[in-house]
Amino acid sequence: MKDFSYITNSSPAYIESLYQDFVSDPASVDPEYRKFFEGFDFALEQGLANGQATAVGGATGAVPAAFPDDFDIAKEISAYRLILGYRNKGHLIAKTNPIRTRKDRGANLDLGFFGFTEADLDRKFYAGNKLGLGTTTLRNILDYLGQAYANHVGIEFKYISDQQKVDFLTHAMEVEFNQPTSIEQKRRILEKLNQGVIFEKFLHTKYIGQKRFSLEGGETTIAALDAIINTAGSLDVKEVVFGMAHRGRLNVLANILGKTYEHIFSEFEGTAVMDQTMGSGDVKYHMGYSSEVQTPEGKTVHLRLAPNPSHLEAVDPVVVGLARAKADILYDSNYDKILPVLIHGDASIAGQGIVYEVLQMSKLDGYYTGGTIHFVINNQIGFTTDFDDARSSDYCTSLAATVQAPVMHVNGDDAEAVVKCVEIATRYRQKFNSDIFIDMVCYRRHGHNEGDDPKFTQPGLYALIEKHQNPREVYTHYLLENGKPAARDLAQEMEKKFWADLQERLDEVKQNPLPYKYQQPELAWKSLRRAVETDFDKSPDSTSISEASFEKLFADIMKWPDDFKPLKKVEKIIQDKIKLYREEGKLDWASGELMAYASLLLEGHDVRMSGQDVRRGTFSHRHAVLRDEVSDKPYNRLSRIEGASGQFHIYNSLLSEYGVLGFEYGYAFASPNSLVLWEAQFGDFCNGAQTMIDQFIAAGEQKWNRMNGVVMLLPHGYEGQGPEHSSARLERFLQMCAEMNMVVTNITTSANFFHALRRQIKWPFRKPMINFSPKANLRLPDSYSTKAEFTSGCFREVIDDAMITSPATVKKVLFCSGKVYFDLLHRQQKDGVNDVAIIRVEQLYPLPQKQLDALYKKYNKATWFWVQEEPLNMGAASFLKMNLANINFGVISRQPSASTATGYMKIHTQEQAEIIETAFSI
């Protein structure tokens, strides 16, 4: 909103003086003041549009001749300041709290602040023209402003710089909001309130004491979400994707998404049929659901509620990632067709940083979804913590200002106001493709759960709540007391229907499930199957490509348009890669990676990658996108692969791990036939996304029966770069591995990496893959692979020592994973050791047990040692000790350590040398 602080913060006498200067000589006044005076409606109406006026009287109190004698410019300007004050700060005094008196936040909107007294209330002001009221009394102006900005809705939008958005919201609040609600709309609102209240009453009666995280106190949410869907449908939205935590989730599932009571009850009673081949399941208030509904206008809208864990806001990036993927796949990247809606709690939106990360994504090219509607169920409490202890900001939604998203604070007891707010919000999102917040202030009838007594910590608040009518009762009473005859009749009719419906539920009359048509991504998922243990005995051979494809793809990714001039240093890097292949027939790590992507594109699969600096690569190895040294224009090296129908999208991300990884997980959720990757700048940085890893990537298939093929690339390896740049915490991932939940690799050659990436799509199922990627070894010749390794074979879970010709003579086996292999190899070659075999375990989970057993039998006369760079309490040692019970082996590693690595190169070098020396001398 335009900043008028130069007016609102100035004294009336000073403004009056400036106005006299303006009348005498417009050019003598500061441009901002001149704009203000020129735009003043009463001045325009009296022919002062360009500052042309004839002043009468003396220097003090001079007024234009056209105005009456009692005209007072100072008071007129004060009236205008009052209008601006309400537009900017009316939300601070709005009656948005249904339970208790609001805190005084210094709105300064009383008459005295603007120099008025009670005597001025019936004085007429030209400033009324600014509100479309014409010349009218100050009393009418105040009533109008109070109704628009300080009744049951208060809007924050003064920080918005886009004047079109400001005008839209101003018109919505001052004109549209006061339009009467039709009897049909009243019926719909009351019906949804009935449904919301019935559901909670029924569960409270039937399942006494069971946790359900009820919506009681916030049932208006049901009417609000219904209105969002209906308004969105009328604006040609085809799909709404919801993300929410557990409070009110069951109610939303039943009354918005149409999940049947029978289905929900079976989960309450533990009789739901689970897929026993996959998963131990999750609690009922974490489950997701999909459905199709018909709006009152006959529009079909697809609805999706994403599953989520108890990490309340963790689902946010998943939802927007899922929405982006569906927009790309189903709607040709038309973001007006799909609407993400995030339902927050007040304590979590204020307290959890992931919300900020998701907001910062909202306008970025790689993560843009056309705007999100944020609906806050503001219970004024988090678990047992009052809002005074839960945040420092005035509002739980104060972070909305970071992206200039407006916030509509609304009283949850005023169902019509809530519905009007969400309708305005939906139109705003569709018109401006920007985020918007609705902060519905309500309350929580029970404690954190239905078995918790909230009076332990908030006796005063809950004494008020105990006596307070629910939103359905409030609205029914309102219709009976204030409505026209039709509205009163409606209230009485719906009151009878309410009790009949409740009894019907108590009698357990079955509902009919909504008809449902599977979408394209869902059909793709249905064409896949669950993995079985034998799938991991050997990787599929279909990951190799033909020689013709190899030559074509290599040529395509190693060239650029004739009118493009890459940086000389980058041009040399690429020419060196070409030379390496032409002279030695080998591809380095980066070329092998890009070949994997290119081959998938040629086969019709999309590839999406994001992360910090991924276009170039943190270690300057990938150079997937080049920059013209003259124009700075980008060139995507995988954008001109002849015959490719797949698209390659690669985005440098914001400096976020939690949010971005969640987004990519969500994207992969909706796109099983796309390869979706996230790369950490350093592997260690994934600890900032640990919630997403624990709750979604490692456990999602178990909890929600939902596969996901997202790939995490985590640079890993001890190179003397210190604690934060060495370890991607291999041990943490292995500790989470069970029941074939994900794939953990530590790959050493470019061809094996190529096959691993392609395997993600070639498998008839999907698994998250976490690869511990090299850093310095990206350019190590030993990691390069020949053409034949790309055009034949498959991913190798275990790589035997090719130099051993006589297994019977081997006295010792060093098996290892990742970078340390090359240190062992160089020592073996340097000393000409031929009685020590070095085996690489390229895939640590699912553990290639049969292949290792075969090698153990092959080298049955040797002593086995696991060698790792990581300290003994880290890395794969403990995992292997637990899972390789049939192989007797010792462990060679760094000493146990609290920190992942030393920060001193000298100490690092000494430790590394000791590991290698011990491996060959023990």
C-alpha cells in the first residue's frame, strides 16, 4: 500500500501551511505533498486539479474561494488521516476475538488523536468522497470505516507496494464485504456448520476419551473450506491440494473430502484393512485422502489432502511441491488450475521456521505455484502455551509481510464474515497469483486432546469457553434474531435437521462413497508395484543404453548454439571432457551424470533437480547450465537433445534444506515417471532437513503406503575440510533403514552412478535413494568409466577386486565404501600388494547380502576388515556389525569422536595415513 506516513505523521498546522503554499505555487511544495493535494477528491471537484486556485483571506487560514466560509482545511486533512489510519491500523481494534477482549496494541484511532472531539461528529466533511460517500458527517465516515475495517474483520495490507492489489482489497473491504448474503448462501453456511458440529458431537458420544484432535470451537473452518472450493471452481480451478496438521483433520476428511464415516470409524476401531506387505501404518489423524466433489454450480473439483506427521508444518513444502508437479504434468504449468491451501495452527505458524522457508519460495521460478491460500485455525493457544508466551509479534501471521501477503483477521464466530473473507482471498489468489492469509480467531473447546484437561494451565480462558456457544449455535441465534422471515425459517428448519442427522449418525446409517476418477499421476502409480526382497538381489539390465544413443547424447550435451559464447575457462573444461573421451574412451563423473539425465529425457522422462548452486555444482563440476560471457544469458546443456520428449529442469535454490527437500519430495509424490533430485551443497547440510528425512523420506511408505522416488545427493568424504564439510552422516541414514524403505549408495565410478540414476526410473517400484557423492574425487581419473560400462551391464552393488587372479592366495580382504577405496587402491598399487583384495560396497542398503556371501566364500582363507574414514561411532561400521552376522570381520576407522572430523589439515592427513597403514599392516 502506498506510504502516506508523510501525511499521517505530520501535525495539522504544518499540513495547513503546506496547503497554502500549494495553492500559491504548486511547484514550491515537495512532490509527494503535491500529489496528495492534487489527488484530494474535494479539490478535484472544485477545479483544483492542477493546483490552480484563487485564495481568499490572509496568509493564515486561507481557503479556496469556491469553498464555504466554514471550510477548515486542517480538519479536512485530519478526516483524511482518519481514513488512512483505519485502512492501515483498523485491524488492531477489530472485534476478531470471540472469547476475550483484545490487547491494546496502540492503534491510535480515537478521535482525539486526529484533533477531533464529539462536537465534530455531525460536522460534514468533503473527505467522505474518498470513501464514495460524498460530502457527509464524520459520524457516517466513522461508522463506514468501523464496519469495513474494525468490525469482525481486520485486514493488514499497508505494506503492499502493488497499487492494483491495494485497490482490489480496498474495494473488497469497503464495498463488496457489506453486500448481503443470499438465502442460498446462508443455507450452505448453516449446512456446513451443522455437518462440522454433528461430526464432533457424534465422535464425542461414540468414542469417549479417544484422541481425535477435534475442531470444536473452530467448526467454521468447514464452511470456509467449502467456500474456497466453490469459489475456486467458479474461477475454473480444477484441483485444490490441502495440507494441514491433525486438529480438525478428521472433520475435514468427512465434511470436505467426503471420506465416509464408516471408513473413519474403521480406523478408530482398528479394523481398517492395511496392506500388510508394506507398512505398520499411522494414526488416523495423519492420513491423506483424495476425492472429487461437485460444487453448487456444477463444477467438478479434484481434492487432495496430503498425509502429514505430527511435525505440524512439515507438510507445507510437500503440498506446494505436489501442486507444482501436478500443474506441470496435468495442466501444462497453468497454475490457475490448481490451488494449494495450507491450514495452519496459530502456535505452529508463528513458531516453526519451515513456514518462512516456504513463503520465501512463493515467488521463485523453481518453486512458484501461483500463490497459496493460508488458512489459520487460531485457537489462541498451543498445547498449553498461551499466545503471549508463543510469539513476539502482534500476530501469529506477521511473517506474511515478508512477501507482502495480505492478512484477513476474522472472528471465527461470524460464519458469514469468514466465508466472505475466504471468497475474497480465493479471488485475490486467482487474480494476482500471490499468497494470502486468513487468520480465523476461534478457540479450542477441549485440551490438546480430548483426554487433556486445559484448566490445569488456563483456568480463566476455559471458564469463558465452557459457557460459550459453538459457531453453529451462534449463527442459528443470529438468523433467528436478525434474519428476515426466510432466514428465521431456515434456522428453525436446519435446527430440526441437525438433530435428525445426528441421530442418523448414531444409528450408523452408512454413507455412499463419492465417485472418483483416477488422475494421470495416480494411474502411473497404479502401474507400479511394491518391491520385494528379491528385487534387490541384482539390478535390472535395462539401465544400459545403445552405442548409437551414447554417441548421440554425448555429442548433444557437449555443444552449444553458434551464437553462444561460454566463459573461456568453462569452454576449456568441456573441451577437456571431449578430449578425454576421444583419446581414452572415458567419461568423468559429471559427464556420466549428465548422460544419465540425457538418456532419460530421450526416453520421455522429465528430470528435475534443485539445490544450492546445482546448475554449476558446488564443486564446479556439473556445469549443466552455462552462461554467455558477453550477454550473461544461460544455456541449458540438456535442452537441445534431438528427439527427446522429456524436459530437464534445474534450479539453484534458496538457502534452505528443510523447505527445498520437502518441495522435491512433494514433486516426486505426484510424478512417479520423473527423476526428481535434491543435492545438498555439502552433505552435512542435510541435517537442516532432518525432519523431512525422518518423517517423510524414511517412513512415508510405511506410514501412508505411498512410494516416492526422490533422490538425495550428499557430497561426502574426509578431505581435511573440517567438521561441517566432511560427513553427510551415513550412520543416521543406515540407522533408519529397514523393510526396504530406501536405497543408500556410496558410489565410486561415473558409470555406476549413471546406472544408479537410471535404475530409479527403470525399477517397477519407487524408492528414495540417498547417494553419498564424491567431492575431490569428481575429477579423479580412477572414477572415470569407459564407454562399454555405459552401453552394457547394470548397476553393481558390489565391485570385486579385478586385480586378484588367484583368490586362494588372498590373506586379507579390505571391504569399504566410497572415497576411502581410492586411498586403499593407491597404496595397493604403490606397494604392489597382491595378497590383499579390496572390495567396494557401492550399495549399503538394501544390503547386497548374497553377493557379499559369495565373496566371503570366494575369499574363505582371508581375514576380513571393514575400512572406513569415519570415526568408529559413525559411518557404516555399526550397521554392518548388526546386519552381517554371517561374516566375521574387524573394523578399521578413526577413533570414536563427538565431532565428525578435525578442522586441521595436518591432523586429518595423519589420521588418514594411520587408517591406510593399519589396513595393510594389521
